[in-house]
Amino acid sequence: MNGIGVQEYGAGEPEEKFMTKIGLIRHRVTEWNDLGKAQGITDVPLNDEGISQAIKLGHRLSEDERWDMIFTSDLSRALKLQKLLVVELIYP
């Protein structure tokens, strides 16, 4: 499991510091999704649509919530999603 801290993103309200929220996000679209193929642990990267979706999701998440950590598997599609989300959360 890979984790990236997002501590630079906002300090949050004092009462929010002690609340733990967990969000589950599925990786975005890959070529195999479009073909209806099961991916499992096969390392299929995000396609252009998936990258665009990840950027939009990161922007939306940056509007409403404060995120401290993002954990992911070591598959390329999950790592790419993680990096795109961190960029959007730190620099909305």
C-alpha cells in the first residue's frame, strides 16, 4: 500500500482535526473498462478519459473536504489517480 500525505492542504477547523473520515474511491476509466474486460491485479493504466475524470474528482474533493492522507495500491492506475488527486487537493 502506498500513502501520500496531503498535510500542506489547509489546516481545517479545530473541531475537524479530531474527526476521522474515510473515503473510498475507485480508479477511473481504463481501456479495459471500455472493452468490458475484468482487470483485477493486471496493471492497466488510466486512459485519457480516466485522467480527465481524476482531475475533475480532485477538484470537487478540494471544494468540500479536507484530506490528510491518500492510500492506494501499487497498480499504475491507482498511483496515477493518487498523484492527480494530490495535485488538485494542494493546488485547486
